[in-house]
Amino acid sequence: MQVRPLLLIGLLAIVLLGCEGAITPTEIPAVPLPPAAAFAMPTIQTSAQQRVPPQIIGGAPALPTQIPTILPKNSSPALTPSPAASVTPVIVRAPSHDLAALNEYQRGIAYTALDSGDYQTARSDRSLDLLFADGANYISLLVTWYQRDWRSKDIRRATNTPSDADLAHVINYAHAHRVHVLLKPQVDLTDDPDHWRGEINFSTEAEWEAWFKSYREFILYYARLAQKNGVEEYAVGTELVSASTHTAAWREMIRAVRGEYTGLLTYAANHSGEELRVEFWDDLDFIGVNNFYHLTNFRDPTIEQLLIGWQAPLQQLTRLHERYPNQPIIFTEVGYPSLDRANVWPWNWYRSGGVDVGEQADLYEALFRTWWKRPELPWFRGLFVWDWLADPDQGGLGDSDYTPHNKPAEKILKAYFSDSPAAGTHNEPKKRRGGSELP
């Protein structure tokens, strides 16, 4: 996701400089305000903690990668499997529109690659083996096409877009291990650093019709691929905040997708309020939320403070469920970088700072304690942790990215995914001012 700086950041910095232990101007990340503030920020008063400014962004993490080159419109996807990896074929069955499948908790992890071909390598297979060992019964599989800017009406594959063979390989590998798949296409921008996909917008109905025509071709293409490969779940869109207000166009497209695909459908809405504004949830089988809510205004919050911070989003999503009681809610993305103050800016994938695997672990613990298998929340049916790369060597105690691999957060994830007695017994790392010790 590409973002633009806050216009009032200088004024905010001046106010903060008057506070002991406040963040300096160089520490404040440049992030925009969301399209609308969907919930009130929780305020926890304590002199023992250092407050940081609440800021919300209208987007979720994007994979940092080189700017891709959009391919010619008539280019064909690569269909020849790579000789670097092979997988035993499985019997492909048509996806089933069985709502009872949503009764099983989705213990999901978002599986991502940085470049075309990555999904078909032996390293990717090894990375998936490690992912499966953590107890996942679902993966979400990301595939991205691009448009040049927020006003472009031409959506195409790019040089880093996974090929059809790449996707088929991962789907087949997951199914061979009895793991289900959510195929999740998304659109990004290549030449527009001031906007992100949620801001795609047009002035006239004719322009919107042209964009939806291109988008519909993109979504139907992968609906057919999902059907051909027996994918269990399919997302018809991801975080298209402005575009998702055109309800009639989405309802028509969903009907078209159901004509090509027989599995379960969702849409992955952004956490910044889009999830409340979408009006076509009743045309889908479950509500998808890319969940990167701001939780506290403090450095190094305790787990108890994180649990308090979850109460506003919990109430917000409860109200959403009450409006659509027939559609369960699943977090199609949720995760945290292993960075100091990740609880304040969980969406901010480009922010740098001190590595803090302890805070990431605390955030995982608070996430699961708030949501996981609570009898009073029967409408919540699981989540997809963001994210896990096609690289078995990712992560580690010196890594600041979102992956939980080889970090304390992975032990927490595995405990909850396996319903281990160790779940819920995470001890908070001892913390010191300005950072945290590695456990």
C-alpha cells in the first residue's frame, strides 16, 4: 500500500515535545487518516506508560517489493510448471457451497510470495511444511493485478504476478496436506505513491462502468481458476473502500461469480470503517475483515491494556453481526510486525524502528484471548494471520516484519491453533523503557 504524509504532523510533533518521553518528530510515521473513524479510540490513563498519538490508516499491510511492470493486455500467464518442485496430484473436486463448512474454525495463515515463480519452488514447499506444522487448516493465497494509478480503468497482470501454474501448485500442495484454500485476488497501483487501492475513484458513471468492466474480467478469471482447482473459498475483492460503495455493481458481479464458481464467497473489507459501510454482505457467505485496528496509545502496553483496547472493535463487529446475522465474520487478515509500538500502528508495513518480538507476542496473546473460541461469540469463525512468505528462512528474533516464524509469537499461534493447554498462559516479557528484552 502506498500512502501520503499527514498535513498536520508538524503541529502534532510540537504538542508531543512538551511531554516527558514523547515521540520525537523523526519517530512519527507519516500515515494518513482513514476515510472515516469507525470507532472511538480507547484511552487508558496511567503514568507508568508513555502515550503515543492515535492514528488510523485506511489500509492494511502491503508486501514491500520492487515496482512491477504491467504486462501487455494480451499477454498470457505462464502455464509451464517449474522443474524445481513437484507435488503428488490430488483428486480435484468441485468446490461445495456448504455453509456447514463454516462451523469449523478457520485456523488460517496468509501465504504470500514476492515474485512470480516463488510459489513453485522447493523452498516454498518447505515453507508450507513449516506453516502446516503450526496447525493451520486454511491458507489464504494472494494474487495481485495492477492498475497504473487511482484513476486508471485498465487492470492487468504484472511481472511479479504469480502464474496460474504457481497458484495451482500451492493449491494442490495444500490439498495434499488436507489444508483448505481461500483464494484472495487484489488490485494495487504501480505509478501512484500518493494513493492506494482504497482510493480508486472516478467522477462519472461512465468511468465507473469502464473500471468495473476491467475488474469484473479480473475477478471472473480467478473465479474460474478457483473452480478448476477445487478452491474452497474465494474473495471477490480486497479493501476497495471507495469502489465498494457501488452496491448494485457488486451485486451484479457476485451473481456472475456464482455462475462460474460453486464454493463459498466473501469480500475482504478494510478495518477503517469499510466493513460497516458495505451493503452487499447478504449476497456473500461470510463477512471478511482485514483487521488491523489501533489498540492503545502507549509504548509497551501490558496484555491487560491490549485486552481493554480490543473492546471498541469487539463492540463494533458485534453490531455488524447484528445487522447481518446470517453471515459469520472471519478475519481475512490480522497480524502485527515485531516492532516497538506495533499496537499503535499495526497496519503500517513500511514503518521502521526497534525490533520488539515481545510486543508482537503480547499482541498475538491479546488477539486470541479476545476472539478465539469464545461461546458468547458464535458468529466469529476464525482468522488468517498476516503473513507467511514462501521462504523457510523468514523471521527470527532480529526480524521486524509481520511473519511470526521463529519468534515467540509463533509458539502462541501454534498453541491456540492446536488447542494446546499452553494457550492463554503466555507470560509477558519483562520490559524496559524504550524497548523490550528478547524472551
